[in-house]
Amino acid sequence: VLVFSLMLVSLALLVLSRIENPALGAARMWMSETIAPALEWVTSSTVPMRKLRDRIATLSASADEQERLKAENQRLAGWEARAFELERRLGDLSALARVVQESKFEHRTGRVITDAGGPFARTALLSLGRNEGLRVGYPVISADGVVGRIQELGEKSARILLLTDLNSRVPVLVGDLGIKAILMGDNGAQPRLAHLPAGVHIKSSDRIVTSGVGGLFPRGLRVGTVTETPSGYHVDLHARLDALDHVSVLLYNSPALDLIEAQRAQTQSEAPLAGRRSIAGQPVPPTPSQSR
């Protein structure tokens, strides 16, 4: 009976709410104003309960998160112990093999003034030069990865040969297995991988770092990731070569730099002789290096 009576009252209220009558409107307004303080009191009294409910939910979630962090911390502690053990073994093996540790090298940071990206060249001009101790062949990096190397050098500026240039060749290591390859620029946005060993299998997203072969780049510098295209394996570079602002030049001195400077000096010394031969049209006695 109670449920039936409440249903009748509800139905009557619905009907009355649809009737546009001034008296009924005034009655509804009076009733709303009458029960408004009670509704406000009920609402305000339930605020602490709602806050308590939210607090309990937060504490429950925090407890679950704390348990997850404890488990993760235990796993990381195990990995830390394993890393210490591997580091100890590596130190023992290095001492046994008499491995010479690579020394840390300094760097110089400067702003990229302009680039000369054209159909046949991918270079950039840097606001550092010989006055800052730079040499031809020094590697250039950004905050994201390898950019290229110093190609030409002046007193206050230098030109960078970017990884995407057609003349760029960088020995790299591919993937966790350290597969040796050559990163070759083709004037496109993604240099290609060449001279991969026969029968090796690499996959997209494999990491690529410098191998240190040749002596121009130190080992382990970040280069990019492998991306497979219909024309072969290419590299998605980490460094944004089209939006270079500040770059750093690593003062990485190696015997390869001495060889490059010797070759450049020999070329410059032979250039006047070639000019004399072309102008006079008469044979020029060979230099000792040419005779050898």
C-alpha cells in the first residue's frame, strides 16, 4: 500500500509539474524555498563523508602503488647487485687483458650560423674555429645524437659535414649484437646502412651507435634507429639536422686526425706544382713523395 501510494503521489507531482498554472508555480516555489535549507544542511553534512570516501580510495590506491613500488625496488636491487658483479668481472678481465681505458675528452659548444643544404651538399656553418682549439675531423654532436664532423676549418668558423651528406661515411654498430656496418649519406633525410655482413638479420627500431673504427668518432655515440624501406635498411637519426641550433664539438684527438692533416698538407703542397704544369705545359720534376 505504501509503495502504491508513493507511486500515485509521484504521478500526481509529474502531472502538476506539467501544468502551467500561476498558483501551482507559486506553490512549487514556496516548497522549494522551504526545503532548500534542509537540502543545504544535508548536502553540507555529507561533504565530510564524501571527503572521507575519497581519502579512503586514495589510501587504497596508494597502498597498491606502494606494494608495486616495493616489488619493483626489490627487482631493481637484484639488478643492481648483478650490475656490480658484472662490473667487477669486467674490471678483472680488463686488468687481465691490459685494456687501456679511454680518457674523457673536452668539448666546445657553439651556435649553428647557417646551413648549406642543397641538392649536392649537406653541410652547416658553425661559429667556432681554430681559435677554440678545433681540428678537421673532430666529431660534432647535439643533445640528441651525432650530427657529423668538422670538414673545413677557419680561425673563427668551421663547416660541418652532416651525416646525410653524400661524402659522409661513419662506421657504426647495429643492434644488441653489435653488427658492424657503414652509415652512408645519400643527401636524403635518412642515411642508408651499407656493407652489412652476409646472412645477418636486423630489424626495425634496432639502435645504432658509432663503432670507433677508423678513429674519427669515439665508440658508443648515439646515432639513430634502423628503419626498413623498399630500397633497403636506412637510419632514422636521433639528431634533428634540419633544426640545428647549438651543437658541441668533441675534442677527440686520435692518430687518424694526424693522418688527415698530413694528407691535406701534402695536397696543398702539390697543388702549386700541378698549377705550374698546367700553365707552362712542361714537365715538373716529381717530389720525393711522388717518386716513392
